[in-house]
Amino acid sequence: MAKRSAGTLFLLQLSLLLLLCLGGEWGPSWTLGCASVAVGSPIVPLGSAVTASCTIQRKLCHGLEQGKVQISWMLDNKPVAGSQHQGPGGTEVSNLTLPQFNRTQARLWCCVEWNGTKQRVGMAEIRAGYPPAKPLNLSCVLNLSDYGLTCQWELGANSHLPTSVTLKFAGSRAQAVTGCTPQGGRSHCTVPRRLLQLYREMEIWVSVTNALGTAESQHLCIDPMDVAKLDPPILQSIQSIPFQTDCIALAWEVAQGTEHMELQCELRYRAPEDPAWGLVTGIIGQAGTTRHCGFHFGTRYHFQMRCRRNSALGYWSEWSQGRYYTTHEKAPTGKLDTWWGARPAGAGGQLEVQLRWKAPGWREANGRVLGYRITLSPRRRGRDPPTVCNTTHTHCNFSAPVGTRRVYLSAYNAAGESAATEVVLLERKGQPLSGLWAVPGGEHSLWVHWEAPLAPVAAYVLEWQRVTSVTSEPGHCSTCWQMEHDGAATTALIQDGIEPFQRYNISLYPLYKDAVGVPIHTAAYSQEKAPSHAPKLHLRSISKSEAELCWESMPVEMQNGFITSYTIFWATNIADVSSATVNPSLSSFVIRGLKPSTLYKVHIMASTAAGSTNGTSLTLVTTVLDDTEIQFLFLTLGLAFVLLILLLICFQKNERMKEQLWPSVPDPANSSLGKWVPAALPQEPLLVPGAREPGPAAISTVTVLEGAPGKQLGKEPPAPPAAPPALARPYVRQEGPGEPVQYARVGGAGYRGQRLLPEPAPRFYENLRGRGDGAAWGDWGFPEEPPATFPLLQGLRIGGAEELHE
């Protein structure tokens, strides 16, 4: 029971320890009543050794009176090993040495084993860092508004330890005192006026202290008034004096409260085109006015001014509020860069001149240029020559008499007109350059290189023109040119109007003393990328093993660079892909080695030095036969057809062959019996057998015609008809009641049928020749000759057939 109460008390103590830990109320060290932790030093230099000891008193730790006490250590949550031994008075002591402490802050725990678990019974907090570093760049400024001295500095490296910073100063005979302490880790503070001694030298420094030491900045010995920073002056007026000079007069007023001080001032000015400020020094502040020359005419300047006390350590005031002023104008000066083109204007005796020039620079313009004037003769005193062109542009087209060799160009502004620039219209027949090339100088520039000619050159003229699909001829851009005045130069930089991914044609003209050289040309890009799209493929022809493709060249705006190659890809499936590279100058390609009657997918890829772009896919199917095989097949069929026609013609010409293949069937309508029509037909009924009943037809009368003895009927050419011995009786067919119809007459020299009614013949008349056994004689005893094959004879039963046949 006693052990249970002791264990409960110990658990309560551990619970209290846990609550304190969660609450964060740890001090530099903490122990239970029965344990104590001691360290050599709670703050040590980073990387140095740390020693600690933990002492356990059995009598004060309930539950640990019996048994062996085992002590262990933990640095934060990491176990560390110590050495344990018995101390005086029945205590257990464990010593720990950390040879190198590399943490800026850590907690060292002393633990004991109780019921198989480690219980924390003591703790010590250890911090490590560096001694403070020396502050740098101490400077102070006196603010004249409240006469507070504001000092600022730069702290050294972080010491990882709590550090205090103070600004200290001392008079010539006084003790060092704290002037101010920065708040919130700042590196500046202000010493109030009550602690300062104006117009006396003071010693000022920064002191930094932590647990490992103290460091001080360099001591600054100053008079607070020497470091006073004044308010800027106020510019009052600026004017040009006298007129037609490059000088100005400027007036200002010093800041309030500095009238009694000796001031030194500076003036700065700048035009919009100037890369840097112009500076005027040595101005006495109390003077209030100054004069300065060297300004450009007709130029807008920005002026500012600042002042300080006339001492070596004084601080400049801020620059004053700016003031703008434009100097007065003057007539333009200098010569203009010109470029021209001239050609005869038809048969009218005129010369068409295109003159271009560069606007004068702002230094030569002396103000705003209002226009340009072109004359054919120079201006003389008291007389102005006639003007052929007056424009505000930098180009003009005008007509001049043939033989004109000089024109004169001048610029004018509100103050006057410049001296005329003489333009000599030289012929373009000089020696050309031997080489010209261009390389990118950036996204918006091109470097042009050339080889200088042997003859001396006075200057060069560069022309460039953006190439488009609409126009590719140079000359329509009036500002796309520049002149290089150095005749010995071999390079030039083009920066005006250059855009990336656009092609430019560049021309270079050498200017000799008495002629203009023939130009040389090149093309260039300032930057390239992959084409915007690839050309579209078209199928020109296809066979069973070849396909000819063609495409149109891309617009130059879409190329985005020089096309280095085209690549044709074709495939029957994803795995079986073939390709071929085509020269960019070609616009067609023949794919060879294709399989007959196979589907292929084809596409083209256009490439530049910076990338490639694929085009759309074209699907094609090869043929079964090629053109030669198709032509051979048609030729064979044609020859067979011709042979067939020839055979038919031969059969048509050969009567015997014709009779064998196509025997003649007599036409009853053309029979000679048709001539033997009696004058009156007897009204005898004629019995007609049924449509499908075979048998002899009922014949009323048969007239037998006498033929020549010994000759067969139909075997000799027909003789002229002889007068019949008697009027023949016709065969008639009773078509209707009381309507006899003549059918045919039988004659010795043949037979002639009479036209029948429109309805078809009776069916038992059809194909009579095919009846029987195929012998030469029919069922009736007549030979199968034309008289005997007449359908009417089927119904005849007469004697003397042999005579009829003869």
C-alpha cells in the first residue's frame, strides 16, 4: 500500500512537470526536488565544449528509495551518453561532456529509469553564438527643423545571441553618455537637441554588447553643425541673355533659416536628348543669381539646384524642385545628309528626280524645323531662286531639265533658313564592292559588313527594305537608308525600323569623288524562329510505285527565317515511316519505291535555323498498274478490236463464207408471187388452224408454174418474167367474215410474199426450218431450198414433188 501511494505521488510530480513543459514556462534550468542539473556555462561560443552534471538524491525522490537508480541524458530529443557514479550522502551523480556544441540553442535533459520508462527530472538550457561584430559606416546628420542628430550604421554578422546596441557620445571633457538606443532591431536613432553641444566637436560611436563580449564602431569626431542637412533652395526665374547667344541667367532663393550661413551650391541641367546631367559647381549661395553659357538653341532644359554649408563634411541638401526652360531659336546650321535617284521622264526633255534627306539633329536644328526648300540654283544676295519643292517631309519628287547636275536643299525654322546643301547628281557607274553580308545585332538591329574597294571612297549609303509578298523591290521606304561618312569603314549598324522574324533586303552604294558605285545586295534577319506554317502539298501525278508532289512557296512573312530545307514524310502506318530532305529551292518531289494499290499518308515539314513546322497530311492511294502498263493494255485491246473489225469485213466481202455463217432467209414481202394477184378473188372460206395446232392449212387452189426441165428451182439466176399461161389463183387467208386476204403466190422462179397484217405471224410458222431430223429433205418430200422452206408449203400435200423440185 505504501508503494502504491509513493508511485501515485511520483506520477503527480511527473504530471506537474509535463504541464510546465507544455506551458513553455521553462527557465535556464529546471529540476525536481530530488534532482539538480548544473552546466559549466549556459552561454558558450559556438563550437566549444559543454560540461554538465546531474545529481539524484534517493531520499527526496519517492519511489526511488529502493533499487538501483539509472541516469541518462537527452540533448533536446537526442540521447547522449554520460558517466554515472555514487556521490556523497547516498546520491547518484552523472557527468556529461559535449566536446563540440554546434547548436545555437538547445535543452539538456537529465532522465531516470522508472518502471521501464525514462522520466525527465531536470533540465538546463544552453545557448551558443559569437561575440558581437564591429559596426560599420557610422554617419550622422543634423536636422535643422528640430536640431536632432540622426545617426545610422551597419551592424556586423549575426552573433546568434541577445545583443544590446547603444549610441554613445562624449564631449571634449565630459564622460561618455548614452545618446540613444535603437528600437525594434533598427540601425539608426536620433540624439535629442538637449544632449548636443552645437558648434563644438563631439565624439560619437556605436557600442554593441552580448554575453560573450562588447564591440565598438569607429569613433566619429564632428561638430553637429558641420553635418547639418539644409533644405533645398527655390528656383525663381530663368531667362536667355542677351538675345542670339547661348547663355542664360538663373535666380534662386535659399531655404528659410539658412540666410546667415555661408552656402555652397550646385546647378544641374539636362535636355531630353542628353545621356547625363550637366553640372555647374562653385556657385555662392548668398549671391542669389548666376549666369552660364553653352546651351543649345531652341532646346528645352530641366534645371535643379542644391546647397550645403561651406565646409568639407557638410551634407548637400536634396535637389530643388525642377524648373523647365526652352532656349531661344536660331537658324538651322550644318549640312544635310542626302540621297537621290534620277531618270529621264519620257521624251519631254525632263529629268525625274527623287531626293531624300535626313532631318538635322537637335543640336543643328536650333529649334523646331518648319520645312525644307529645294532649288535648282544657289541663293544669292538680294535674289532668291525659284523653288521646285517646299515640303515638311524628308523626301520630294520633282522634275528638272535634262542635264541638271546640281540641286540645293535648305531647312528653315522660325528664326531663319540654313545655308543650302549642294547635292551633286552623280551617275551610278562606279566600281561595285566585292562582298557584302549582314548578321544580327539584336532583335531590332543588324550589323552590315563589306569589303572595301581598291579605289578611295568618300562615303557609303546603306539602303534596306522589308520584304513582303506584295512588294519586294527596295525604294518605297523613304527613311530606310543611312549614310556612313567614314570612307575607310567596313561595318555599319542598322537600327531604324528593324523587326525580328522579318526579312530585309540590304543594298550598299559606295560614293566616289565623281561617281556612285553600282550597288551590291544581300538579305538578312535580325532574329529567326520556326515558320508560322508549312506549305500545302498537292498531288501532281501518281502510279503504282511513284507519286509526284508539288507545293507553293510560303509567303515571306510566314517564313520567319531563311528556309534551310523541306522534309517529306510518308507512311503506311505509324511504325513504317520514311522521309526525304528536299532543297529549299525546289517546289516538287517524286516519292519512289511505293507499293501498288496501297494507301499512304504524306506531310511536309519546313525548317529554318531556329526550328521546324509540320504541314497538314495528304492521303493518297497508288494505282494497280502504272501508265506504261495501262497504255500497253489499251494498245492490246485496240489491236484485238481492229483484228475483229478486219475479220468482219473479210466475212462481209466473202459470199461463200457469209452463206455458211449467215444463210439467207427469203423475205416473203419481196417474193415474185406477189405479182400474180388475180382480178377477182373467190369468196371461199379459208380454214385456219388454231394458234397451237399443227397440221396442214386449208388451201382452196394451188397453181403450179412450169419451170425449165432439169433445173432446180432457186439454183440459177432469175430470168425475165414470162407471161403466165393462166391467171394464178392466190393463196388466201380468211381474216374475217367476208374479207379474203392475199398471202402469197407460188412461181417457178421463186416466190414473193405479200405484206401481212401488222400482228405477228402464227406461232406454228416460227422456226419451221429447225423442225425435223436435220436431213436435207423435209417431212413433205421437198428439198430444203428456198421454195420448199416457205412456211406455206407446210400445209401442201401434192403429188409430183420431184417435178416441182426440178
